[in-house]
Amino acid sequence: MSRQSTPDILCWQHCDKLTNILCFSVPPVCPLCHYNTTHSPSRIPPYKLPSPLTNAGESPVSLVVRPTVGTFLRNYDNSVNLHIGVTDTKGTVYDYDEDGVHVGVAGWEECLVIPLSNRGVTPQIYHLWDATLHNLSQSNMWTKSKYIEDRHNCFDFVIFFLKQVGFSRQNLSAESRSALTHDIILPQMSKVVQYITLYRNIASFSYVCQDVQTKSLMKK
């Protein structure tokens, strides 16, 4: 398990080359052929599926996204608001909400990470990155009293920072909340939603079967 409270998703094949079995732990009996999995070989041994949710503390110079309340795997649906922050060159998260600017990694252990180093972070921008974040965290512009939910919030904080360091001149998707959401965040969210769906199905039914050719989930 890569996270203390969240099991990894395992993928393996036991008896059918056209069907993957996905689970948190290998069941004692194959759900397809009903043979004992301990005493019969698997076509493909279990391997861990990569998760699109990672620890922000291991992801410097990145945008980081999580639900405002709870976690993606347990609480997210289309009605849930998203909270966004940005990491410095060491992986420390800076984010802004109704309590002001937060600096740290607590609460960001399982989030969507979008690296920016390959999206227009030049050496000049990199040089300004940490100092600008620190200055914004001390600025009167981003205090608790200045927070307005619909127009001076976590997205505004991130966009303001990206403009301050000159990133938005390299990447126009950082010019506004709508562009940032549509061009950068939403394309990555599709992977998260697929993983959440798979995770919750396994949590409900112990395993799911997947057609190898179509990648669609099957009822067995």
C-alpha cells in the first residue's frame, strides 16, 4: 500500500487472457474459473495500477487540486467544489481559503498534481518561484478578511501568483480561472474520475472484471 489508509488497485489475469481482474487483494478463488488462486498459476501476476492521485509534498513546482471537503476517493462527485494550491520548489503547498494563506503539506497527501515545469517555467520564472510565494503568503491582499468565495478565492490566488512570476506570459491558460480550469485541470480530471469509479466499484464488490480489448468493466 502506497498510502497508509488507501489500498492500491491491483490488476491481474488468472485464466482468461481477455479479462483483467481488478481488486485490492487477490481473492482466494478466481471469480472466473473458481479455481484456488494459491494453487493455480496466473496468466499475469498482480501488478499495481498507477494512481492519478499523489502526494503534493513529492511534487515541486506544480498545481495541486483536491476537493474542498474530504478526499477524491471518498467524497468527490460532480457537485463537489475543488480547492487548488501551488507547490514551491521543495514541494511545500501554498493555498488560500477563508482562513487565509496556508503553507504546508497536511491534507494534500492524495491530490491531483499537475506539474508546471514542462508547461513554460523558464529558469527566470523558477528563480522567482519560492520568493514570490513567500511574499504572497505575507501579503495583506490574501488575508482571512479579504476572502470572497466567488471572486477572491483559491483560484484567484493561484492565478495571481502565476501572473506575478510571469508564467501566464508563457502559458495563456493561466490567464483566467475559466482558461485554467478548461485547459489545464479538466483534461487531467478525466483520469481521476475513471480511477474513482474503479476504486468505488472494487470497494463495493471486492473485485471487478475488465475487458482487455475495450477496457470496459464487465459484470460477472
